[in-house]
Amino acid sequence: MPPSSTHQHQHQDGTSFTTAPIPSLIINPSRRTTSAPPRVKKPVPNWHLLVRPPMHDSNPRKSNLEKAMDEELAELRIVMDHALNNRMTEAEALLRGRHKPESMYYQFGKALVDALRAILTFHPDEIEKAMKSFDLTLKVADKQRRSASSVVGLGTVRALGSWVVGSIGAGSFRGMTRIEKHAELIYAEATVLRAGFSVLYHQDFFSLLEETVSLRSAFAIFNGLKSYFDSVEAELKAGGDISQHHLDEHLITGLIFASSLFNIAISFLPDIIISLLQFVGFPSDRDWGLELMNTAGLWDHRAGEDSPLEFQERLASHTNEGMRRQICDIAPIAIHLIAASFLPFRHVDYTFAERINNYNLHKYPDSMVFNFLRARHAQVNTRLEEAIAIHESIEAQPEWRNLKHACVFEQLMCAMMESDYDLACTKSRVLLRESNWTKTIFRYLAAITTLRRGLPKEAKRVYELMQKVELGKQKFCGVEIFPETFCARKANRYLNENHRLLLPDYDFLVLWNGFDMMPLKSLRVALSNIMIEVQRLDALLPASMLAISETPLPKGDYTIEATKGIFGAFRSGIHTLSRADKLADYSHFYDDYCIAHYLLGLVAKQIAFFPEEVFDQDMCSLAVRSFKTVFRYAPYILDDTYAYYFSHYNLGLIMRSLGQLDDAEAKFKYLLSTVNPTLLGLPALAAGKGRNSLEVLILAKAHAALFLLNGDRAIVDAVAAASSEGGSQKAGSRRSASSAASSVVNLDNAMANLSVLYKQQQQHQQHQQLQQQQQRKSPKSGTTATTIGWDSGSEYGVTNNNMSKLTRDFRDFPTIEVYRQGE
């Protein structure tokens, strides 16, 4: 800790005062790298070592079919380069211009183009066309496969599991030609994609069950290829000649992508499903899958940036440029920059993702995909204006205009985070006019951005859009899509309650995890807007309900109980409201009250733990108090019970950040235990008396947080073991190692120190705040400051008589200064 020092200050009247020594402050960890690269439980193979150059065309042993396949792969490499460099029209022309009905790679390429068009248009005819293209690919590939390649053994539990998932042994691949190995890979990939589009087309649960059987055969092929590659690797290590296996980069990158994806995807499922799948042979090792995916491009977490010479050598290298190489590069970038934004992740490394993306941008400077990911990198690092500018600069060819819609949606989210409602309105209307992805969500976004812009002449437009929101709802496998359900319920709330909707933009950003990507300035704007609503709702709170704010909470803060059982049961008749407790024409008052306090706690948490800023104890305390307010009033919620469950989740994240791992674990396990188990083992929150439209999202977040917490505990146990062995001499180095693992920082003592610090700095802070207010109100400053405290009631239209009630939760805090942009 740096030495403390005293500070001399001067009042406006000329008198001076000295503050006590100020201890060092705590700096929150960086968001760029959350922790060191993972230590995988099993070795990660380097299958690139198995690659041997294909036979020369002059070799008499090389068949005409193999020569033709090599020519097709070279041609399709050009097609892929066009597609990746945002020249989709040229790529499609090359594919359609060659009539090669017996080429499995050409048929697969055409099927992928049809699939992309189907995803962009979301039209049933396009989806059906993509399915037929994959059917043709399967037919062509099947002709070039070796028949009866699967041999299943029985007699043991392992053999039973093998029968369930299917099995093709390594020996089967040893006897195959190079053409037959490629045919097996193409057949498995096309089977997986065809299954996905079939579910998308039929949209019922029975089609999902039917296509699961298809996935069984695809996984059997991937698993057999992996066993074969492992056996060839063992042969190489033993000093054998492996050239007769004829393995190439296209096979290697294809298997890397498939094996990695299975391990990563299954790891996100609930534990009971993972256990069942592992029993029948499916893998689930997220860290191993991510490490394997990185080997496709020979990327290493632990290595630093390439030198200029190394970078040029990497660009010039053609030794690891399989057909699926760029797909393998996109996957880890997307996991670090997109998936990690929605779910808690270990080993997130934005710098590593940027490193992979920059390499691909040098190869494909006009790429829509890699420029989109470049914008996403700026967005997750809270550089929202830069992200909007990058998205705006991305061009799409007229025939592929729909590709730009992903960029438009990201611009819309960034605009909502920055409270730029003019830009948000413009982008939401583009999506509503041009995209068919989800009319329900796009109508709702167009309505709420117009509503938040606040122009009286647009009120009728908002009403008309809200009326149409529910009409566009879709189902996937017979189940409603939860973001659409959320938007439809909010639209109905607006229509049925005097056109009232509480902070709909911030409410929607909860789905998109937008508060994690807000810069500190935008968070303070949000804090100001939310605090206004909190004070307004506090003023409306019936006097008979005031006492609840001071009542002690039960152990664990669990105020909504869920009854376990196959069909479940709701708690009813216990928390009824009398006439004095209700507000006329405001039936969802307690829903809004809890949502406002939840949003207040969420924003305060983000400010308290903002990366690379000083930890803010006051904001942390405000977050905890806000969540506890939600717990107290949650039993009176009618519909929006997600505020209650998300409050538990975010309180668990705070506990984890403060090193209170046991308490955090209890929170996450509570969220996963308040379930109605079904025969399929799929959990579903019993949302008290209401309905939790974000049930799937909170379950996924709680599961991922618990997975993360287990890793934290392993680090703590390792540090404790080192402590018991090393003795007091190594205590300092152990503390450094523990703090380096930023996910396990215990801030209990630090918070106590900050409490002392606040008392020491109180006089200095009051004087400093006065000076800052005067500076911010000057004409040269682009912002004004609003002080929320004992004198703010009149500014927000609340009488001073109600101030004791409004500030009852905040009277222990210093004055909070909130900045408003552009005012």
C-alpha cells in the first residue's frame, strides 16, 4: 500500500482545513481479461501435426475423383474468400455458375447460401428451400460414403451408451479413402444443419424429438473421426509413418469445429441434462472445447501479441487454411465478445479476441462479419459511439441488404444505452420495415423508442404499434419465445393501464444485458432517470404499506416461495391487498415499484464495480438496499416477478465480487432450486402468484454463475492449500496471487476501510462537491448536475412534505451527483 498523506484545503471564506491521512483506494479489476487462461483437465491435441501434403496429380495412385475434389476445394476457397470479404453476390454467382451435381462440396456450398438467405428472410419458403438443398447434399455425400461403416458393440453399460449415441470406430476410418472421409464429414455437418432448419420450419416439439435422432448419427461420425485422429496421433508419437492416412487441413478444421462445439454447447445445459448426456457418451468440457477451437488457427492465450514479422508470417502461411478455419476463428471471438456479455464466463479475454479478429480483418478488410465483431469489441468495452460508427460504415450489397440488420439492431441497442432516442427511433423503424426476424420485438422497440422520445404528435403512432405487438408472436418447438412474450405483456400493460409503461428502454436492456456495456457517464444518466421514478413511486406508496420497508427479511431474503412438484403449485391467498393498499387505476403498481428498485440496484451495482474505477462503497450499499426493497414488496407483484429473481441473481454477483462465495452459492442454488421438475428434467421457476417471462434467461444466468463460482472456489482452495504448506514467509506472495485472480477478491476489509475513509473525507467532500457543481453549471460544460438529496423534491414535482418518506432508504449516503448528457 502506498504511504498515506494529509491534504490541505481551503473554504470559500479563506479558512483552511486539513483532512486525515487517506488510505489507498480499491481499483476494480479490468474487463479486458477476467482471469488467466484455463487449465484444461485433459491434454488438447494438435491435430495439425497429422496433416500430410496430398498426392501430386501425376501420381498414378491418385484417383480422378480425388483430383476433382482438390480442384473443387481450390475453387471453393475463392468462393469463401469472396463471401468473407463481403462480396456475397460474386460468391453466389461462382457457385451457381458451375453445374456439378455430383460434387458434394459444391452442393454443400449452395445449401449454405440457401441457409443464410433463409435465416436473413425468415420466410417459410426460403427455409423449405434450404432444407431441400441439405437433402440433396446428404444424397450426394451418401453416395460417396463407405456403406455399413458403423459397428455397435453390446454387453456392457458403456456399450449401451454407445448404442444410444451411436458409434463408428477408428478402425472403420482406417480403411476409408480420402474421398470417403470427406464424405463422412460433409454428411455429418449437413445432417446437423438440416435438423436445425427442420425444427425451425415445423416449429413443434415432435419435430425436435425426431431430429434429435438425426443428431445421434451425426455425433457418431464426429466421435468416430476423433477416435481415428487420436489413434493416428498415437501412431505418430510412436515414430510411425502416417502419410498413408491422407489427412488434410479441411478434415482437421472440420473436426476441430464439431468437437469443440459439442463440448461448449452441452456445457450450458442444466446439470441434470449434462449428467444424462455424459452417461450416454456426449462430452461436456467447456474449457477443453475452447482450447481445441483455438488450435484451428494456432492461437495461444498465453502468448503475447505477434511481432510485426510474426504477424506477416502468419498472414503468408498456408499451412492451416482449411475450409472451416475462419469459422473456427469466429467462434472464440463470438464467445468472448457476445456470449460472455449475456452469461457469466471465466477466462474472458477481449484482447485475445481482438487479436484473432485483427488477423482476419487484414485478410478480409471489407468483411461484414469481422467488422461487426470489431464494433462488438468497442461496444463491450463501453465505447458505444465508436461501435455505432463502425456499424454505420459497414456496407451490404443490395441483394444481401438483410445482412446489415444485425448491425442496425446493435446500433439500436447502443442508442438506447446512450438515451439517444432519435437514433433509436430511426433504427427501430428500419428493422420494422425491412426485417422479418421478429415483428413482435421490432414493433415493441419502435413503440418504446418513440414513446421515450416524448413527442406529443407521435402518441397515436405509439398506440397503434402497441396494439400490433402481440399479433406477431411466434413459437419455437411449440413454446413461446421468451423475449417476444416479455414484449407482448409489456405492450398489453401499456394498453390496459392508461398508456403507462415504466422505463421501457431500461427494462428491455435487461434482456440484452445492456447495462454491462454502458460507459460510466451513461450509467449516471440512467441513475438519474431511475431515481426520478423511484421518488415518484415512493410518493404514491400507500401509507399502510410503508411499514413493510422496515420489516426484517426472512433468512436468505426469500419472500416468494415455490412449491415443488411435477405440476407445481402457486402460493395464493397469503399476500392479499386490502382496498387501502391498492391504487385506483394502477393495478400493477407494485410491479412497477419493484422494477424501479431493481433497476436502481442494477445501475448502482454497475457503478460500484465499474472496471478500472475506484470501488464505490456507497453505490454498492445502495444496490444491496434496492434489491432488499424488491424482496420486501415482491409478494405483491402480479406479473413481473423477474424483478425478484434478477435481484437475487445480482445480489449473488455482488457477494461473489466481495469474496463471499458461500452466500453467493446459496443465491444461485436458490434460483435453480425453486423449480417445478418435469419428466424431462427441465427446470422452470414457479413465479409466486405471477408469471416470469424471463424464466429461461435467469436459469441460464444462474447456472453459468454457479459454474463460474465453482472455478472461484477451486482457486480459493488452491491458495488455501499453498498457505498451509508455505507458512507465514510466503503470505505476501499468496495474497498477491489471490488478488491477481480478480474473480476471487475479498473486499470485506476494504469496505470497512472505505467506511473509515468516508468519515475522514466528509468535510473535504462537501467542499469539493460545491466546486464541481459550479464548474458543471458553467456554459462551457456540456452537462449539468442534478443533486439528488434532501433538496431535490421540488425539482421532480414532489412536495417537501414527502421527503422523509422518499429518502428513508438513502439518508445514510452522501449526496449523489448525477450527470445528464446534452442538457
